[in-house]
Amino acid sequence: FSAMSKTSAAPARSHPAYRMGALEWTMLVALAAMWGASFFFNKVALRELPPFTLVWVRAVLGALLLAALVRMSGGSLAQPRSVWRSFVVIGVLNNLLPFSLISYGQTQIASGLASILNATTPLFTVVVAHFVTRDERMTLPKLAGVLFGMAGVAVMIGIDALRGVGLNVLAQFAILGAALSYACTSLYGRRLRDVPAMVAAAGPIICAAVLMAPVALVVDHPWELPMPGAATWGAMIGLAALCTALSYFLYFRILAAAGATNLMLVTFLIPVSALLLGVSFLDETIEPRQFA
């Protein structure tokens, strides 16, 4: 947290770029669509793969893809040690921890409840930012807006989903832990404001892939698992290409332009994208409460 505050100590007027224009909103909606799809891909892949192996494979494929894109774009991963230290921290906070916690949580609770719990991320961001930054302070309208947004997510997913609250408590705390981890990442990630977005996306994923390897090998023994089917491979490729590589490129672009609090609004839009994907590809219908 002290590291966050050191890079965030300037008053608000020194950050004129923290704004949400048409480009930032477009990127935010695109990011929400990709992360909304990740819940679907996770559900498909978890039918054949244990959580830690899925997280590891997702990170490895995402790291390979991003490293190739950095090379193709003329960027370089040869960054100072201080930047790589930040990559390690972000890789843990933004990839290793939340990917593992969400994958575990989704094995125990319904996706609807997981989406509602994940929507607490902006609330955590507002609270943490208030104490560790000087340019993203909590205000009453901001707090009220976050709470109103959480209520909207609950209505959209369905109040019935909240009936699962109190059951599988450990899994629910896992999703909340992932939300808190994302909130801390969005603030710590401001240290990479001057690092090209593609490089800032690749570095943490590479670190996450390396750090996740021993966990997956020791816990899951992936060499003993049967070869996944085509649907699982398709889900893993979708997770790596869309929900990891491209999404984290957008993530750091938005973070640099709009700040942590605005970036975390994405978790309110994720259920919207999940609903639209269901209508478009699964012949689902939108109910009146979802319009509300």
C-alpha cells in the first residue's frame, strides 16, 4: 500500500488524463464483454480440468501470445528491475490470486452469485483508493453510485441468486478475495502508467505463468489427467487470447487514461455482456428484471 501511495500522492489536478471519453467507454465495454465471456469459458474448461491447472494453462498461453505481440509491435520486455518487480506483484494480485480464487469459487457456487460477489470490486477500489491515494478520494456520490451499481447487478442476475449466500461460505469468500485483489491491482498498477500497454500486459502474465507452475504441478498432477477434448481446448484458447491477452492490453490502456476507480466500473458491465452473450449464442431471453 505504501508503494501505491508513493506513486499516487500527487493531487488530482496533476492527473488531467483521468477522464472517461468515448474511446475509454468503448474500451471499457469491450473489456467487459471479454471478461463476461471468461465466466462461460471457465465453466466449460472446469468440466475436464482442475482449477490450478486451468489457471496455469491460461497464463502460459496468454504469456506466449502477449510476448509474440510485444515482439511484433516492436516493443521490448527488457525493462528495469524495478518494473519487473512490479510485474511480479501485479502478476500475483491480478492473475495468480484472482484466477485461482474465481476458478475455485465457481466449482462450488453458481455463476450468478459469483457475478454479484465479483461486482464488489468497485466498492473495494473506492474504499482502498480513499486510504492510499490523494487523487481518487471517496465521496458520498461516488460511494452511493457504487452501491447503486451493485444493487443493479443483483437485480439483473436475480435476487434468487442471493439465496445461496451463507452456503459454501469459503467459496464466496474466495470470490470476494478475488474482487479485493483486483481492486488492489488497479491501484498498484498505476506504477506502470509510463510503460507501454502491451508490455505492461505481458510482464505480469509471464510472471503469473512462472509462479503458477509449481502450484499446478504439486496440487493437480496435470500429467495424470486425460487429454482435454476440443471444447475444453477451445475454452482455454478463448481464455488466453480474449480474456487474458487482449483484455489486459485494454486494461492497462484504460488504467493509464481513466484511473483505477473508473476502470473498475467494468465489473458492473460484465453481467450485461454475459446476458447479451446468452441471448446471442444460447437462445436465452432477457427478462423484465434484467431490463430494470
